[in-house]
Amino acid sequence: MSNPDELLVDISAMVESGHSTQMSLTVIVGGAVITGRLAPEAVWRERVSEVLKDSDRLGPFSDVFDPGRVPDRGDSAGAPAYLHFHLARILQGNVGIPETGGMYRVAIEDVSAWTVGDFRYSDQ
């Protein structure tokens, strides 16, 4: 989308303001289906930073994701431009990658379709 969906921007703003990680969302971005829960940017950065710190090879990159580096957007800076997913999967056929869920940052303007809820596969 060249113009970000106002509803999606509002959902992202609510997640950011309430610091909630319970909003489930599924989006289509560049033909890929991503499903999971939204997190405030600071929470998302903190979790990514923690994972990177534990890596011998990627540890130095953990500082880039330090939650203290999140700019104070306030009311004057405008609406959120990104969705921050945690416990998220890219759906491919009947598989969600990764099975345990990953951390994804998606530009709201790149979302071509979305729905509330988290898609899960079941054998039943």
C-alpha cells in the first residue's frame, strides 16, 4: 500500500501506548503471510537484543537493538510506521516458519492485506 491503512496505524499506536503484547494479527507483505502477536517497539527491541547477546557471532549487534535507542515519538512525531511481531511465523503451505515463532518488523505501508487473529495449523 502506498498509503498506510489508518486502522492498522491505529492498532499499532494502541499497542505502542498500552505496551500490550496480546494483539494477534495476520498480514500479507510482498506475498508472504506473517501471523503472530504485536509488541511495542521497545519490548521487541529488548527481546531481539537478548537473543543476539547470547550468540557468539552476533553478540556485537545486540546494542543496535537496545530499547534505549527507541526515539521518543510523542504526539508531534506522527503515527507508527512499523508493526513489531513476536511469536510470529511466516506461513508456507501447511508449515509455519519458524515453528517456535520469530521476531519480525514490517513496514505498515507494505501491508497489502490483514486480519485480526493468529492463524495456526491443526491436524484436527
